[in-house]
Amino acid sequence: MSRNKFRRLSGVRNRGINPRGFHVSQIKFYVLLMPLAIFMLLPIIFVISNAFKPPDELFAYPPRFFVTSPTLKNFSDLFSKMSTSGIPVSRYLFNSILITLVTVAASIIVSSMAAYALSKKRFKLKKTLFAVNNVALMFVPIAVTIPRFLVIERLNLLDSFWVHILPVLAMPVGLFLLKQFIDGIPDEVIEAAQIDGASDWRIYWRIILPLIQPALATIAILTFQAAWNNADTSSLYLNNESLRTFAFYLSTLTSTTTGANAVAGQGIAAAAALIMFLPNLLIFIFLQSQVMSTMSHSGLK
């Protein structure tokens, strides 16, 4: 290929629908998407700004969106309140970290195995089971609180460590996303592995899991958020204080403080909200590219 022809082709590519670098034709997308991105960032900015507001700004009228005189007093009040707890705060934090890690790992394994079976295996009631999973997507957690409590009681899980983990393993949205993602894997790949003598476990471990890593990252984020922010389990199913989570501790800490001193309570609540929010934000930032890949392949078609 001559140099002039190469330059002409490169110029066409750069002026095409998807230029490699910035092109004037992209300005219309920036004009449309930048305001939308800023609008979506506002809740995050508000949570961060609110945590550093002094009391006069927290109760200012009209309310102020941005902090003008940032302070760390809200965090110092929160940590001083923590130091007066009967049970060390480290115990609540350890419970939350352990529960979150175990729940994320177990949920990924259970959901991926079930999705592989529903997508690539043949058995009776296959479509019915997937339809039941899709129906479960319509129920909000509050609607199944009483049935869940009855099941947990029958299984003798009340006031035990497993009550945090087992009810969260079956995530309908996780099974749906993984199943749709696995549907995109050609059946010929599975058949070729079976001809080579690979077992179902080997196919699942060596073929399925590596190909669905973006979907697994998405399920990890969803499960992490559900486990890390879960305070209801500690209040509904547990009496043993040493088994409760950090989210429950912060919620009770801010509520009791708000009742005793509304001014200090609002500052502590704002600082606690930021502490609980940051891990969710960080894990999404690290895995957001995988989430975007999942959304584009998960069968929303």
C-alpha cells in the first residue's frame, strides 16, 4: 500500500463514525452527555459535601448543596461516639467484612452454577424454573420479609452467623444476568469440550467462568452492596450483639444520637453515610468497565 493511500484511509477512519481520537463530529455527543453525567454525579457530590458541613450549614435554610466551611467535626463526633460502645467497633467491622466476602464468593459460585445449568443443560421444568426466577425479580425485599422470617425460623437460623449469608445467596437478578450472558457462548464450544472428554465441572471451571468474568464482576458489585449495606438482618433476626454488622451499628448510633441531640445527630449521620457509601463507590470504580460489558451482552434485546 502506498503512503498516500494509507494517509487517505487513515483520514477516512479518523473522520468516521468511531474516530480513534477527538474529532469535531464528537462535540454533539459531549453537549448531550456532559450535562447528563454532571446531573448523575450530584447525589455523590451531595453525600461527600454533606459529611463535611458544620451544624449551621446542615440546618441552613434554604438548604445549601455545597459546603462552604468544611470541617472534620462530624467525623470526630462519630469516632468519639464509637469509643463509648459496649462492644468494640472493630467487632462490627470484622463481621461486616467477613460476611461481605463470604457472601460475594458464595453468591458468585451458586449463581454461576445455576445459570450454567439453565443455559446449557437439558432437563425438565428448565423454562419453568427460569420463569419463577424472573417473577422473583418483581418482589421488593419488604414484600418477602414475613415469609423469609418464617423460613429462617424453620431452618433454626435465628441468632446465628449464617442468617446473614444464606438468604442473600439466591439473587434473582444475578441468576438472570449470568444466564443471559452464558446464552451468548456458542454451544459448539461446549460440545467440542465434551467430545474431548471434559466433564461438566471442568467445562464450568475452565470454559464458562473465564468467559463470563464481566458478568461475575457485576454480580460481585450487586452482592457486595446488598451485604455491606444490610442492617435489616441484624435488627430482625439477631439478638446477639456480637453477631451484628457495622451497617446496623451505624444506623442505631445515628438514630439514638439524633433523638438525644438533633444537631450532633445530623452531623454524625452525614459522616456515617459517607463511610458506608465509599466502599460501594470504590468497588464500582474498579469494576465499572466489567459492568458495562455485562450490560451490553446480558441479553437486553
